[in-house]
Amino acid sequence: MGVLQGQVALITGSAGDLGNEMAVQLAREGALIVMWDVKPEAEATPQIERVLAESSTVTYRQIDVRDRSAVDKGIAALERLDIVCSNAGIVESSPFLEVTQENWQKHLDINLTGCFNVCQAAARKMVADKTQGRIILTSSWVGSIPWPEISSYIVSKAGVDMLTRSMARELARYGIRVNAIAPGIVKAGLAGRQLVEEPQYAARVAKVIPLGEPGTPVEIAQAVVYLASPQTAYMTGTILLLDGGCSLFQFDS
């Protein structure tokens, strides 16, 4: 029996590397998984099958977190909701002087407003159902440490940090715990793509991780399980940093 046996967990962005591993790890602890992603179900078949290997109960829906109507309908369709992982996000690099209005707005719409849409709809259901649930947002170490050429992403994640704290303060009276994970550089997902496609990013990464290696999706997902578990019943409003020491001051030697 896992520590989350029978609880319903919704993970957005669950066809991506990090979100999919979150779904797998939550399923291993007994959670019943609801997967949301912008990918059509046929394209997400490998990710769905990974979760099905751990749980016999998996529901997949193609939902864009920017679409508030779709988010509200998706939440309303759930008979029960105990855990929400608001994880959907993007990152597209651009030097600050070259950031377009489209780039800026797209990051805010998906990474921040998308989180607001999912979290508010989920919180309303939890309050109505008198569920003392867990809401877990995906932030980033760069939400407080500026990194070159991703200013739109950085600002959106700084917003996620404050959204987490704001929600935690107001929802505590209902017994709803709200926390965030702040991954560092992970060799998967958004950063994994940058490591392959952007040489300047890979060169910086090689110098800035005190522990020497990028993180893994499993390490991040296990932290999500921790935040969803009874072990963190007294934790709310926390940004849990998992960055291998990236945010520490760096010396040349």
C-alpha cells in the first residue's frame, strides 16, 4: 500500500519528461492518475503506457491550461481531486534585447496564467468538497536567480513563486497545502532540450553545478511525492529547491 493509496492526482504537462515522471512516481504510491497535456492522446501513448505500468487507473485529456473554460470543465468532470501538480510550462531562449511581445506573452500565459487557471479551479473544487488537498506547482531555481537569455521564463517562474505563497496563505484555512518545487538544471524536459539545441546554454551549465551533474526527472518527481505525502502535513508556502547547488555563489576555483 502506497502512502497515496486511492487519492486522485492531476498532473498538467504530463506528456513531458518531468510531468510524466511525476505521474509515474505518484502512481507507484497508489494515486489514481489524471493526465493533462496539449498533445493529442495518440501522440502521448508512450507516456500514458508508462503510467499504466504502475496504475490500472489512468485518465488522459488533451487540455491547454490557457483555456480557462476547458480547465474548469476538466476539473468539474472529476468526481474527486486530492493532489494537483501544476506543471505545464515552456521555455524559449532569447537575449533580452531580442525578446518579442509574442515570446513574453506566451511564457506568461502558459507558465503563470496557466498555473493560476488550474490552481484556482482545483482549489475551488477542494473547498466545495471539503478536501484538504495538496497543490504543487513547478517553479524553477531561476525564479530567484537570473540566468541569461530566458528573461520571459524567469519572470514567469518568479510569479509562480509568489502565486504559491499567496495561495498558501489564503487556502490554509481550508486545510489545503500549497507548495512548489524549484528544479535546477535537469537533463530532460525543457532544460534537456536546451542542452542539446543551444551550445551557449550547455557551456554555461558545465560550469555552474557544484554537484557536477544535472538533475534527473526521478529526483524531481520524488520531491513531488514528498510534498504530496503525509510527511509534509505541516508544510505550506514553501518553494522546495532541488538545484544541485546552482543557486550558490560560484568561484572560479
